[in-house]
Amino acid sequence: MDKFGVEDMPIQHSLLDKTIESAQVRVEGYNFDIRKHVLEYDDVVNKQREVIYAQRREVLSATDLREQVLRMLRREIGKVVATHTSDPDPEFWDVRGLFGELRQFVPLPPDFDYRRWREAAGPEEVVEQVFEMAARAYDDLGQYIGRESYKAAEREGLKLGDLAQSPNSVQHLIYQRVVERLGREPTPQEAALPLRDLPRELRDIVREAYIATVRLSRDREIILRTVDRLWVRHLTALDALREGIGLRAYGQHDPLVAYRKEAHEMYEDLLAQIQEGVARSLLMVERPQPARQRRPRVNLQAVHPSVTSGGRAAVPTGLSAGAGQQRPLGRNEPCWCGSGKKYKDCHWSEDRKAGQVRMVPVERPASRQRSPAVAGAGSAPRKKRRRRKR
């Protein structure tokens, strides 16, 4: 344009304008399709995220999770029972394997006769029997943990008013349960008293609140820990699936449809794993066992008049006795009577008939010192041989 003397003049032509406009429309449409395609993939994860987060909020806001966790426990028991009782004939049920797998998360007694399951009317009856024992164990465990927590609070000298001002959410919830049960706020005199000095009726209310709240806190922790751990693993697996799902197009398959299908299957597996993780962790608590008293060891050494006044048998020359250690007398060793004969040729038969075991101190070799002659035998330097000159 400088050649013709025209500066800053736009080029205007209908054909050129239409070409540029159509190119812009194609580029914007291509970018829109890319964004839409990405959103369609993200919608699959967002729908699953909404369900999982809704369940987490429900767990956090619930005041009692007993029915929910027992429902998971019952489903897991039913799944295990169905695996080992698939044969229509009860005689071919794998009751031994069923008992071994159920004992991994249900505290069945060791002497439980699992063979009687073959006499049940069907797998449902077995599920009912096992679930009743599991529910009873769950209630007993909740009572035990709650009572132990209350005893620990009593030993610490915790006051009722401290529960209301505590930053601990569990203790604050305990105080709210006490207020709901009483129907009023505790008086200043009651709030200033330690838990062990409360009136009996109020102390029972606080103990029940401890049991219910500690059980709720434990159930909530088990569910949330299991959900969070498996959800993170699920998101990682979805990212790995999304990276290679585009290769399905070479097999004449829509990658988005294949991604939705496999993501749904992975989500179903996630729910099953959450149920299994919660059910198998619900009753896994090791209770402290009372300390057993050790029985004193009895010294079985036989006493004979020939034993020295110090209470120790004679030790051969060059040997020293181990302090406090004893062993049975060997058959080929010198007899304890001092006759000089071997034990088997002297008193061995008599002691055997009498049922006596002769004990002697453990003998260990005394420390040996090398003689100066032996020690210096190899100290002299060897003389070098002179080579003869030829």
C-alpha cells in the first residue's frame, strides 16, 4: 500500500470478509466442542462426587449411626454366606471355610459348632444367626468403650461444666445430650462438681451420654476414614482410565460411552469396597486382658548326703559352675555319690525306679592361659636363606 501512497487503509472485500468469518466460526466451534467434550467427561465424576459427598454430610450430621453400620454388616455377612453356600445341597456347603472367613470380622466363639449350619433351612437362616451374634457383639463393644471413656474422665477429675466449654467436639456433644435428657441446663452447683461427685441420677445420665456419643464418634470415624481412603483411590483410577480411553475409537467405539460404562462399574465396586471396609473394621478392637500371675518355678534337684554343705555338687578340676544354672546328670558322667564309677553303672537304675532326676550345676570350661613358652614359640623371626652364588 505504501507503493500507491495509501496508509492505514483497511482492506475491504466481500469475499475476504466471508472467508475470515467462516474460519473464525470453525475455530470457535472446534474449541467449543473440546470444552463440551471435557465437560461431558467431568460430569461423570461430578455425579459420583455429589453422591459421595451427600453421604459424608449425612454421616457428619447424624445423631446415631447404629442402623446404618449394622445394615452394612448384615450385607457383608450375607455376601460371605452366599459365597460359601452356593450349592443347593447343604451337605456340599463349605461351612469350614465360611466359619474361617466370618471369624475375620465377627467374634464367633472358638468352640462354635459350625457343622450345624448344614441343618439350617437355608442360607438366610445362617445369615440371621451370625447377624444376631454380630449385633450383640457390636452393642457390647459400644458399652465397653463408653464405660472406659467415662472412667477415664472420672480419673482425670473432669467437671460437668468443663464438657460445655471443651474445644473437643465429642465432649461438647456429650454435654448437649445431657441437657436434652435433663430438659434444662445444669445448675452452677452441678456444673462445678467433678463427674464422680455428681448425684447418682445425674451421674447415670452422663454415663449413658458418654456411651452413646463415644459409639457415634467411633462409627463416624470408621465410615469417614474408609470412604476418604477409597474415594481418593477411585479418583486416581478414573484419571488413569481417562488417559487411555481415547484409544477405544480405533475399535469403532465411542470413548465417552465406554468411559461412562466403565466409570459406573468402578463406582459400583467402590460402594462394595466401602461396605466391606466398614463391616470388617467395625468389631476389630482388642480388649486388654488381665495380667496373668506367673507361677514360681520349682527346683527339682534331688538332695543327697554326699552333696557339699554349700548345696552344690562337686565340680571336676578345671571346670567352673555357671551361676544359678542346672542341668540333669548324664549317664556317662561320674556318679553323684563320689564312688568314681559312671552314673549308669552306679545309682542310675535306683534313681530311675524312684522317679528322681539328679541335677548338677552347669559346667563351663575355665579360662585358659597360654604358657610363655607356647606364646613365644612363634615369635622368633625366620632366618632368610642365602642364595648360593654360582
